Amino acid sequence: MNDLNKDLKFSIFPNENFVDLSLYQFGWEKNDPSHSYGPAARNHYLFHYVLSGTGQLMANDSMGTTQTYHIKSGQGFMIFPGQINTYIADQYLPWEYAWIEFDGLRVKESISITGLSPDAPVYHAKSKNLREKMMLEMLYLAEHGDAPPFHLIGHLYLFFDAMLRSIAPEQAQNGKRLQDYYIREALTYIEQNFQNDISVDDMAKVCGLNRSYFGKIFKRATGRTPQQFLLTYRMIKATELLKLTKLSIGDISNAVGYANQLHFSRAFKNLYGKAPREWRNENQV
């Protein structure tokens, strides 16, 4: 934890081996009057919850037009990956907030049911109890930045659950239930079989859907085609093996579903910009 002063607590999460939901940085800050951050863009989702005071968020919508939002205590705001934004504390009643930066292969699917988007980034809770649970989890993380990774990830899940349930309309949750079931089935199948020679047809068959419809709902839920998701999942698993084991590149290639080491190395370099051996030399524990 970087406890820079009495008005700021800030931590960077040290572990990248969590795929579905991962933590990047988190903290708490009591701003000075008119304190601002930005303009900037993030690579991941960044959520702020305002504990007291007020301020402004200026963020690009889906058309690239800058919109201004006035946000006060009890509300929050989500910054989406790649979204250019600036936020400024009020001159007379500056805000105090907690924040969490997170991402993962299942985050887009989950946030899609809340109504939060680059066009509607302001958090308005529908449940006071769940909002308070979410706030307590954020403050807990801010106070325990030195805790072990699994402990922090556990509280990240509790935060994420409370945040989603505090805002998602019940009707939206019910309406997506069947499609969510199909996506969960497909993701479970990928997690259990990524090391095998599986195809999009196999995923669709597991769900009992035709390939075309399956591909549409999968991309809508995850932001990736099934092929892209499988590739990303395999490469993330490959980075774990490269970092944490002494397995040969050939063995890692086989372990993540590539019988041909050359094809594996080419796919890895396309995604990470470096060959597997070079990446290992720079990142191995």
C-alpha cells in the first residue's frame, strides 16, 4: 500500500493470474478543492464511488462527444476502457471517493445488464443496503492493500456482486437469464477443454444452439467472438505457465491446445508483440 498522506490511500495489485475478474489498482482519496485528473484514458474499467462532496465528470460518449455529469455523494461513475475522461472536484465542496480499477474476461458480460455504458456512466443505486455493502468492500480494499492476492480478489468479487445487484434492474436480469445460461455453459466448456482441439461448432453444440446464433450472443455478451475469446484464454494460460514453470515452449504449446509449436509462437507474438521465450525472459518469477 502506498499511504502517501492522510488524504490518500493507493495500492497496485501485484498478481495477474486471475482471468475472469482481476484487480489492477484501488484506493481512497479526499480531494483538494478543484483537484482534477485527466484528460486520460484507461485500459481497464475504473469505478469511483463518491463518499462525500461533489464534482464533475467529463467523458466521451460512444460517438466521441464529450458529455458533462455532475456527481454527488451516494453516486458513482464508471470509466470504460479507452474512454477519454476528466474529473474535477468541486471548488467549495470537494469530493472524497474510493475507486477500483478492474477487468476480466467476464466483466463486459456482467456490466451489460446494469445499464452503465459510455453513454450512461453515472451510478445510481436502486438498493441502499447493497450500495452500502459495495462501499464497505471498496473501503476494506483501500485499507488492506498489503493483504495476499487471493484475499483481495475475494473482496473484489464481493464488491462486484454488490455493485451489480445494487444497480441492475430485476427485469433486465430475468430477461437475460437464458442467454446468460448459454454463455456460462460455453465459458465452462472453454475453461475445461481449452487444451484440446475444440471449435466454435463444439461450443455451440454444447449449448444446443446453431453456430450463427451462438456466435452473435457470445460476442454481445463478452465483446469477443468465440474464436477470439478462446485464443485470448489460451494465451493467458500460456503466460501463467511461462512465468511460473520451467516447462519447455513445446510443452506449453501442447498444454494450451497447440500441437504445432510454430503456430503457438506466432499466435503468442501476434497478441503480446514478443515471442514466448523473449516474454518469459522478461517476466519469469
